[in-house]
Amino acid sequence: MNSSLDEKMMDYLDGLLPAEERAQLERELLTSPRLRERLEMFRLLAQTFSKQSVQQPSKDFTESVLSDLNRKRLSAGFSPRNGFLLFVGVVVAVLVVSFFLGNGFYGDQLNIATKELALPQLKQSIPAFNVNSNLIINGILIVASAISFVVLDRTVLKPLFQKRMHQF
């Protein structure tokens, strides 16, 4: 349906449609079930909205919104408490994985056999290769440590220092 026809139907429901256009729309409604469904949808919407009352804002609404615009937000993400708990969780995870690495729970080399991965569509087989799992685990530890320090900075230290700067 096009927007001009929708507007005509809304005007029809509101009683604002001129007599000639009203008669034309009524003829179209007699021949088109789809158009009748659309008109019924608009009728239901109009009834729903007519039952709703428009609430008026309080007298000091504008002033309170404008005064809130000037206030600076201290934290847009986690609260300092949740940020600190997240930091502690990441540090504990890093320490546990470091403990496992130190006690040799992960092997030095991981051989990935690709014969099982061979696809019949490939004319050549994929060569097997070795992966240094300690290097991968150490990389994950470094990334997790970096993330934990970013979380600590953004959620705990930055709000803390901002509060202290506002005190002076």
C-alpha cells in the first residue's frame, strides 16, 4: 500500500475526507478485501490511541533535563565494585592457568594430523603440522592480563581518581 492511500484511509476514519474521495474509497473498499483489512487495522489503531491519554510533563521537567545535561557521568560501564570483582576473577584465572603451565599440564608440542581432515575434493593431502601449545597458552595469558588491567583502569581507577579530582 502506498502512503497517500494510507493517509486517505486515516482521513476517512477521522471524517476529514471530502465527499467525492470518500465515495471513491468506499467503492474501492467493496472490491478489495486487502484494503478492507488495512482499514480495519487503522480503525483498531485509532481506537487504541484514542483510549490513551497524553501525560503532561511536570513544570520543572525542562529545567531538570537541562541541569542533567551539564552533569558529568563518572562511569559509563561497570560499577567500581563489579569492575573490581571482574578484575579479581581474571587475575585468578590467569594465576590458575599459570599454575597449570608451570606444573607441565600442557605439552610443548601438539601434532595435528591432517589425514583425518583430508577431503575427497582435494587432489593433494594437507601436510601435518606442529603447534606450540605453550606459546598459544602464553598468548592467551598475556591477552587476559591486558584485558584485566584495562577493566581495572576503566571501572575502578578512573572513577576513583575522578572522584578525588572533584573533591579538590
